[in-house]
Amino acid sequence: MSDQDKKISSKELMKSVIQRVATGPELSKNISREEARDTMNAILNRDVSDIRSAIFLIALRMKRETKDENLGVQDAMNENVIQINSSVNDVINIADPYDGYTRNIPSSLYLLPVLAELGLPSFSQGVHTVGPKYGCTHHQILKLLGLDVTAKSEEVLSRLENKEIGWGYIDQSIFSPKLYGLMDLRSEIIKRPVITTIEVLANPIKAKKTHFVTGYVHKPYPPIYLMLARNADFDSSIVIRGTEGGIVPSLRQRANAHFYRDKNDADQVIEIEPNADLNLIQDVRAVKIPDSIQKTKKIDKIETKVNPEEIAKESLKLGISALEGEKGPMRDCIALSATLILQHVTGNSVKDCFKEVNNILDSGSVLKRFKQV
């Protein structure tokens, strides 16, 4: 089949799919996993117009995606991830919200050197910023630190396999250029399409055992994320109920996470009471944004609630202080989330994991590792 025939076929497929998924709340019909995969591939390959791509993505979200539709879209996205293999036994893939933070100062980035110091090479994935929030991201903070945030996959892998470093960041523009190429389209869509749910499940660096960590807010999502994590070939996965949908739980209420330690196991749940179980006592849920930096900023013609660059500066300042041993909400957020992840990977008791995390935070060794850029 010629390239021209493929494009015609993609257009006909998209027409057929839209006629079914975009007919209203009562008459819309579901499509098959294979159709969802082929349609998403057509979008990624730019074989169909942006208008039809947008209609499909919006209609699918309004109809509510089925299991097969989610898996089909993910199949296409999986096929377009550039994956490389690592020689390390375990690697932890952390996916915080790609659209970042606007209500709290991010603390999850500092888990990377903490977990690396615990013998668990770790990396995060993401983009500079994306809607609908256009918040502060790992990309922005690490750029301030001086890390090459658009390093090639091989360079990130080299950092992970270096025992003196053991952590890194990989940008979507590197591991999935076709998906990254949809950023302008997504800005025009405004609302969150199915891409937003699935893109965090990219598996660009695979070790002998690859662990996936992400967060959620709404109760229906954990089983969906765990299903998709299996489809992305993650050996284990933990989905943490965190502030702003991230991987750091609230310091003021019960932390819960859904997980599997083996792809063939049933989903399980773990709960931790920060106060009763770990003696973490805070009067805030997360690290608060100082009033002095709550200034709006225009991104892609949209006025954001806060200035993400200012949040990034504050995060880096407080994060370094926490890694130096300073007590406070930033350190407690790091310790709580690191404990959940360490417990998930090792199966050790929560209290033993919490003690191990705090011992390395007290030692100051993590800061040296973090500054290896």
C-alpha cells in the first residue's frame, strides 16, 4: 500500500470513528481496541487533519473511554515510545502530572536522589509545560539546577547506571517526538483528552525490573492506571493519591496507594496514617506557595493562576534545604512519598522504610548526589 493509500485509509477510518463516537450522550457508540489504536496512530503520524483529530479526542472524552479504547490508544502510544534497556536490576519511573503544580510547591523531584541513595536508580519523565494547568514541572526545576533537560536517552541511561549519580530526567520530546508534536493541537483543545491520562505511562527506559510510580485524585483512576501499567509492560506499579494528582500524599490525612508487585497479581491497597504511623505532624497538606510569588503569567495566550518559574525557584531553594537536613513540610513530603515507594519495591515494613529514608536525609549524602548535573 502506498503512502497516499494509507492517508486515504486513515481519513476514512477517522470519518467512520467520528460518526460513531460523536453522536451525543445517548447514541454514541464504542469503538474497538484495534480501531482506537489505528486512529491514534493516524493522529500521531499526522495522517488526518487537526480538526478531525480534535473532534475525535474531545468526543471520546465526552463519551467516556472504554477499557478497549484506552488500551487501543495506549497501544499506539506505546509503539511510538523510543525504548532503551538498562543493565541495572531495578529502575523507578516516576510520572508526576505533566501539567505541573499551581497550588503547592512541588516536592516530588527530590525523591530521585533519595531513591538513588537507597540503591534504587530513578528517573522522572515529562515536558516543560502543558495545559490545562501550565504549572511548575520537574523540567523547569531541573533546568534551573543546570541539568540538560533534553538529554538523549543514552545520556540519561548513563546517569542511571553511574553509582555516584543514579537519577535522571527524560523529556517527552526525546522519547516520543510524535506525541510531543501534538502539543499545539492539545493547547487548542484546552480540556484534558485521553492523551493526558495515558502519556504518563510511557516506558522509555527498561531494566531487569521496572517500577512505575504515578499519582491520582479521582477514585475511579487507580484500576485504570494499573491496567495501563501492565499494558505498558511495567513489572510493578504503585498509584498514590497525592496532592494535585501527584505522587506526594497529603501530610494531614490518610495516605493510600493502589499497587501490584507482579503483573499477574491482583491489585492491592496500602494505607498510612502520617501522624499515627510515622509521627509526622504538620498543619499543612503540602508545601504552601508564599503569597509573594502568586503572580499570573501568560503561557500560550492563557493567563495562568501563578507564575510557574517563580514556583520552580522556590521549590529548588526549599528542596536543597530539605536535602541539607532542614526540617519542615518539604522534608516531610519527601520522606512520606519515598517511604511509600521504598515499601512498595522492597516489601519491608513502613516503619523500617521510614527510618531508612530519614537516616539518609540526616546524613546529607543525598545533596551531593542531587548536585551531580
